[in-house]
Amino acid sequence: MSVKASGGSSLARPQLYQTVPVSAISQAEQQDRFLEKSELNELTTFFQSGSKRLAIAQELTNNADLIVSRAANRIFTGGSPMAYLEKPAEVPAEKVMATVGAPQTVQEGMKLGTVTYSDGSGGGNGGFLSGLRTVFSSTGPVPAGFRPINIARYGPSNMQKSLRDMSWFLRYVTYAIVAGDPNIIVVNTRGLKEVIENACSIDATIVALQEMRAAATDYFRNDKESQAIVLQYFDVLVSEFKAPTPSAKLRQGPSGDIQGLALPQSYFNAAAKRQKFVMKPGLSETEKSAVIKAAYRQIFERDITRAYSQGISTLEIQARNGDISMKEFIRRLGKSPLYRQQFYEPFINSRALELAFRHFLGRGPSSREEVQKYFSIVSSGGLGALVDALVGSQEYSDYFGEETVPYLRGLGVEAQECRNWGMQQDLFDYSAPFRKVPQFITTYAKYDRPLPDQHVYGVGNDPLEIQFGAIFPKETRNPSASPSPFSKDTKRILIHRGAPTNNQISNPDARGELPGSLGAKVFRLNNQLPGAGKNSQDKNIQFGENSTQAVIGAAYRQVFGRDLYEGQKLTVSEIKLENGDITVREFIKNLAKSEVFIKLYWTPFYVVKAIEYIHRRLLGRPTYGRKEINAYFDLASKKGVYAVIDAIIDSKEYEEAFGDDTVPYERYLTPAGLQMRTIRPGTLREEIGQRVDTATTPRFIELGQVHGVRTEPDIKSRINQGVTVQREQSKAFKLLTTADKVAVQTTVRAAYRQIFERDLEPYIIETEFTKLESKLSNREINVKEFIEGLGTSDLYIKEFYAPFPNTKVIELGTKHFLGRAPLNQKEIQKYNQILANDGIRAFITSMVNSLEYQQLFGEDTVPYRRYPTLPAANFPNTERLYNKLTKQDSELVVPSFKPIKTGV
């Protein structure tokens, strides 16, 4: 069996169960809109009923055992089912018991059926009447195949499982009531149905659920609203259990990967629902607009009409009128200049191919062969050929047809292939266009290659610098999907805690040398009492009480990492060490095999990480590499942790490094560990981290200094940045009387230059503005109305409105009619709303009739380029706007959004 490279992991966590808020918000998010009034009302109703739902769930939880016992008594015979609950309820004294035969415990009697009891609580506070109500009430139709189950034949194990399953069903109902959505009932009922069908009886389970429904509603007889809520969710539970088991959803189309191509219906029901949009001839205009917006969101990954006031109006009209199908509309959107500019030209062919798969097929590329096929198409035919191939494919027809807008086929929608799992989830993120690097082609290049010789737990570090056993990488922004290629010969770099001349790992003579004052402190017992060693040949025996206690304390700190509590210490082993019956080496082994050590360093961790901890505690160094870990791993799997401890302490290295009389100490550590210790507060040397006071130059002096060489043109340009007298002498054209025809003509030509940024000769405009000029000469209109007429003319709309987006139109409008650049984002938003709702003419009218225009220019002055009256913050933008050539430069001076640097 050859192991192949996988598609990598993903941090995507699907929403398992739906709630009312999650369902409403996710649907609005898919449509890129705010919540509507009906959805807000639904949320309001849900939150207002929250207290009641919690009270219902609490009531059902408090009486769960009684509800389950009533259902169990209905379908089981020959004993008391309550004895098989995971936590059997205590039988109160007031319960009526009848014993038969020899004395026995209540528990045994309940299992044998010789002890029974009647529940005095019934359902609520009815007592005996409640029991009668239970007998005569109808819980629902009994299936024809229902037969009571004998407890003795069914067996204790099956009884415990059946009681547990009924408790789970009741728990799912309480979850659904609190969440306000029956999704969790649907998912788990269908998931458990097959298991129950094989182990028990479907008919008996239906009878039990009906009995649970009757018992649960009996607690809310006086509250009709709560009773209706309980009935609603129990009805869903019973109907789902009666429904046939749905078949798994299969992925359509051929695939060379047989894994992950069948999706159980329970997963499909648990996933977040994705709304599908279909264009039909009979839809209203509002519904057709929603379908068009859905197509924009799928192809451009945003609602371009709302976000940027962009759209393709000709195609929209054809799609609304039924002249072209939705499939053809999608095809033409893909071939539009807007799509080419955003998703084709900024990327290389491989990335453009991946994004096109997302937009037109709702998935990522499936295999290397598919990438090669479509890469050839886009390389030879360009974007148009790629769009035709994807939209004209059989897969597009099978999933979307002629009328459906493509949608993302992600988690819960259909089965996902294992080999491109990670990249598929990353491709579905909103930030996919900002990632310039191809994802799929890199993985497929490694897909058919065997995995390298690597460690089973991958790459990363943990707080104790354990490299080979760590599975939690520190780098979370873009962690490597493939484990690190550690070979069996790979060794980590270790630093010796002692003299640098004794740091040779392969030098056995250097192991027994103590680090001295350059390394860790060493504790050893090297004195001998007279007459010691009669029953053993040990060399280290106590000489004084203080030295022995110091060794014992050092041993605890080394093995456990801290001093133990009095109740946790090994008192017997301490006494033996003090009496000279055992050596320090045997004392260390006893500590390592203690229950406290096993719970601290073995039980909580997986095997590799536990071996790392134990090795560092007992041998004083990290493991060298994978080869050493493999040997301990194999030993732990065959003989257990005690064998690993014996192998470490009885090794030749332990004997040479510590012998029988020395407490293990840390001999080696990793560079990462050394760095961590040297930067901790309190461990810094005196020359590190000292405060240095440097003389600082005052800020105003620093700003006044000239850095670098400035040329004469540069100096002149800087001088001209201020408001000079020359700029105050800008000429303003004011029409005082219409009797002077020369003044009228001069004013008209000044207006042309201000509004259209050039002179308009008669042979260019012909007779378009003749009527306006005549009215101005005859005093029928004033200069202000003349300016407004020029701005609302067809020539102005053609020159300064049609070619530009709304933000640019606003900049040009303020330049022509107010003599400045836009002040801030709020002003842009105000005029953008007028443009979007009422059009260009309303936009110009609002500026000409504004208070600012009236105060500056009045009724008889042509707008001009303003200097002294501008605020300081707006002056650079106005200067920049007037120095730009409109026709040659479409860049925004004051953009309506903050530019974002992707850093890719």
C-alpha cells in the first residue's frame, strides 16, 4: 500500500445545528443585505418567548426520568425498566411496593420484576386522577407490528441502551425548544434510526415516543401555549421517525477519487441552507431583481450594484424580459470587461482558472487532469474560451440548467472530495480574490508522490520546546498542511549546560563530568556510614539528615517539576533512602513509577509527548531524534510505561551521567528553550536591558531641518504650495447688466470654460446652447440658471457622467459648480445617494441651489477656482484635482473607500 499526499487540512468549522437567529442572519448574509422587517419580527418573537422556552426545557429536564419511565413501562414487560437507567432514580418511601418471596434489595427486585411501584406524581400534580387520565388518554395510533418487549429476554445491556436512547430523544426535544428550530431533531433522529432498527424495534420506539409526548404535555395542562410548543417539537420527532430513511446524496459526474463522494442526509440537513435563485417568466420585478443580484454576488462575489453603482444594464433588461436565459446571462457576465478586469487580468492563468471554477461551477478543480484540460483551454483561447467551456459543460447543465443561478457547492450541499478538501474551503472564503497564489495546482503536483519519512504528529512547537511530539503549530496564519520531513537520522541541536568543551554528545567520557559552576546545580550522596552495605552493595548512603533531605527535595523537583504535597510524597521510599536500603537511582525509579507521576506525565498526553516529558525528567535532556523516540514508542506499546521508565533509568547513559548517587539534572536544552529563559524578567544579565537615556532634539527643531538636497524647481514648487497674493488675484466673471453684449459673451465663454474645462466653439456645439444664451441676453434667466442649464445638458452628461463611476462624477461636479474638491466622506455619501436615487440632474440642481453656492457666487457670478476661502484640509485635494487632466486620468482624488494592501 502506497501512501499519497493529502489535500491538507482546513480550519473550516461547519454550523452543525440551526437556530432562529443563525438561520435569519445566514440567509441575509448570503443575499448581501440587512434583515427585513419580517425577519426582525421573527427574531423579536423568538427572544420574547425565550423565558417561556427555557422554563419548558427546565420542566422537562426536571421530570425526565418520570417521562422516560412512563414510556418504558408502555413498551417493556416482565420487570421495571427504571432499574436500567444510567443513573437510576431513588425510590421514595411513599412509593407503594409489593415484595414477593425472600428479602432482596430494591434494585434486584426491580430487575427481576418482583418489585414494582406506581409513580405518585403522574404528570404534574394529579396523583391518582393523573394515573386514570393516562390510562384513558390516547397517545396516538399503535403500529400494527407492535409487541411488548420482555425484559428478561431483551437483556440488561440492551435495556440500558434503550433507556439511554429514549433519554437522548427527550434531550434533543429540549435542545430544539430552546433553539427555536427543529433541525437538531431531524438530524439526530435520522442518524439514530438505523441503529435502533438493528438493535430494537421501530414500532416499539414509535409507541414509546408517543407515550413520551403524552407524558410531557401532561405537565403543561394549564398552559395551552407551552403545551402547543411541546406538541410541535414532539410531532416533528414522531413524524421524522415514521418517515423512511432517506438515501445518501451522491456527487454527480465522474471522479478518480472514490473517497467522500456520498453525503448522508443527516449531514445535508445539519448544514446551513443556501438559498437557490431561479429566473422564471412569471416572477415579479422585485423577485427578478433578487435573482439578478444573486447572479452578481455569485460571479463578482459582491453586489456590484449596491457597492459600486456598477452593472450591465443591457444584459439585465434582456434577462428580465426573457430574451436570454439565466445561463446565457451568466456566460455574458463572465465575458464582460468588468469580470476580465477583476478576476482575469490581475492573476496568472492557474489562479484565474480556480476562481472561474468557483464562480461558474460553484466548486474548485477536482483533479490534476481537470486542471490540465482547462489550463490548455484558457492558454489557447483566453477568458472567453474558458467561460464557454465551463458554462457549456454537462456538469453545469446537470446542476444549474438554463434558469438557476450557480451557487457554492460546499459543506452540506454535496459530498466533498478528500484530495482537495482544504483548498476547497479556502476558495469559498470571501477573501479568495485577494490571494494571488494558486492553491490546487501546488497540491496536485505533490498528490501522486509518496509521503516523506516524517514524524506522525507533524510540525510545530509547544511551551517546552518539544519538537518531535508537538501537534499544535505556533504559526496559525498560514500553517503548512504537510508534516515536516524529519528522517530517522535527523537530530535536533542541543546546547550543553556546562563547559563548552564537554558538549560532545557522542563522547562517553564527557557524560560523567559535572557541569560545575557553569551549569545546573548537582545534588549527590557520596558519603558512607560505617557498617553500611551489609544487605546491599550500594555506594551512596546517608551521612547527615540535612544532606539527605536536600537530595530528596531535589529529586522531587526534578522528577515532578515541583514540590509535592505532604499526602502525595512517597514516605516509605524516603525512609529507605535515609536508612541506606536503596540508592538514589532506585529512589528516582520509585518516584517515576508512582501514581502521581503517571497521572501527571503519562495519562493526560498521547504517547509521543509523554515520552518526551518522561525522557527530559529522568535523563536530563530532550530526545535526539525520531529514531530514539521510535524505540521508546515501540517499548511503550508492547510493555507499557513502566518498561519505558526502566529502560531510561537502567540505560548506560544514565549510569555514566548520574550513577547511583546523583539526582538527574538538566544536561542539555534546545536553542528555543535557552532563548526563552534568557529573556524572562529576573534572569537578564546586568548589561542586557539597561535603560539608556539619550539626548533628544525637540520636535519643532527636527521638523525645521532640511534633510537631503533640494533643487531649484523643488524649492519653487514648495513655495507655491501656500496661498500667495498671485492666487488671490484670480479673476471672477460677474454679469452686472445684459445691455453690454460683449460682457454677456465673455460671461458665456467663461461659463463654458468652467463647466466643460475648455472653450466651446460654435461649430462644435452648433445650436445646442443657443436657446440658453438668448434667454440670458434677454434677462429671462440669470447666470445661476444658465450654469444649471449647462450642467443638465446632454453634452455635460455625455462628457462627465456616462464615462465615470459615481464617485468620480461627484468630484467633477464639485470642481465645476463649487470650485473645490469634495470635503469628506460624508459629503460623498450624501451626493452618492442623490445620484443613485434621482440621477445626474437632481445632483447638479442640489449643488447649484445649495447655501454654499448662493453665498459664494450668488445669482450673477460664474463659479471659479477658489483659493483663500478653502479650509486647509481641503486645499491639497483641490490643488490636485485642478492639476489633473480629466480625460487622461480617471484616478479618484478622494476615494469613497480606504485602499487595502493585500501584502501578497
